[in-house]
Amino acid sequence: MFPIIITLVVAINPREFILPPTGFTLRWFTAAWTSDTFLHAMGVSFFLAIASALLANTLVLPAAIAFTRYQFAGKKLINLFIMSPLLIPTTIFSLTLYIYFVKMGLGQGCYRY
């Protein structure tokens, strides 16, 4: 919640990116909503969000029905592939944290001498 609160406080601040706020203004919101670049980027983002949601639901709904109703060869492998977007960020974060702690001398690493 802290980053969201800071973003909102800075958004209504009359000065640029300086805390504490010195007043109240909506000029940053006006500048964003009157910017052609911002509106184009917002349109592209909206289109991509709708397209990816439709594609994901189109692919996953039949897979969910098949996984629930049938037993077939390779079911576990396909399940792993479908669930990989949930697993990969956690795995990368854990590996990064492990390397950080080893470099700080808080672990022995993979090799023990």
C-alpha cells in the first residue's frame, strides 16, 4: 500500500516529485488525460488486456474441463506447463535472494569445502 499512497500524494502535489506536498492540484491528471501519447498508450494497453484475457480464457476453459473429467497421458506435464506462470517468478525471486545471502556471507553456497 505504501507505494500507492506515495504515488497518490505526489500526483496531487503542485511541485514535481518532491515530498512533503505543498498544496493540492490536479494539473498532472489534466496533463495525462490531454496527452495524445498517454491516451494512445492507454488504448493499446486496454486492447492488449482484453485480447490476452479472451485468449487465456479460450485456452484454459477447455483445458480445465479436460483436466477435471479425463485421465490421459501427459496430464502432469501439461499441468506443469499451464501452472508455470505462477511458479517461475517465485523461483527466480528465491534464487536471487539465495545468491544475495550467499554473497553477504550468510550461507555457504552450493559447494562445501
